[in-house]
Amino acid sequence: MSENTKKHHDKPLPEGWEPIPDVVDALKQAATNGNISCRMATKIAKDLNINPTEVGHTIDLLGINIIKCQLGLFGYKPEKKVVQPAKSISPELEAEITKASTDGRLPCKAAWDIASRLKISKMDVSSACEAMGIKIRPCQIGAF
């Protein structure tokens, strides 16, 4: 594994889980050199109208690496993580993050929802979380 990819293949798949053939096909077509971007993985989930976790399980099964997290948390070169702490945070963004987080964690899906509601980038949300000491977990694809 390169230092710029995120593997999570050692996590067990749910008991009784079976891959959806359309997801397998889409991932095989979209992956390049054993990698797929977070953006492409979530696009596949949206296009097939399935939960991103389903795509994540199939990524694990196929041994594909997820790269270029849309929140900047992993999968970039030369640095693994590209998100930086925000220099300032709007009161509205801080309130949204505080409201949606629990025990110092904000789910990835909640970060995306906040970005959509406030019409800001996903990286703006993760940057604010970095400054606030909030960890973004869990990943909706299952990478972390």
C-alpha cells in the first residue's frame, strides 16, 4: 500500500453480505491501478441509488484502495492528508458542527450535509473541524 492510499480491507464484511453485481462491474470499470477516488465511489452509489456503505464493502471485497477523500483526510500526494485547520470559522458553521457532532466526532455524511446546507465546500467543513479538534468519523464509504 502506498502512503497515499487508504486500505481498510482487513475489516470483516458483514455476515451474510453479498456483493451487488452492478456495483462490482461499476467499480471494476472505474478503478485505475487498483485505486478509486472517493468522488467516483460516491458517484457510483448515487448512480445506482444505493447506500455508499454498500460500495465500500464491495471496494473491500475487490481489494481496491480509496484515494482523494473529498474532505481532504487521506489519499493525496505527496502528503497523505491535505486539509488544514481553518484560520477562522463562521459562527453559523461552528454551530452546525457542534450540533451535529457527538463525543468529538462528526460523521462524514453530516459534514457533507452541513456543506450542502451552508453552500460551502466539503473541505471548508473539514477545515473547520480540524481547527475545532473534531474528528470526522465514520466515513460513509467505510474508509475510516
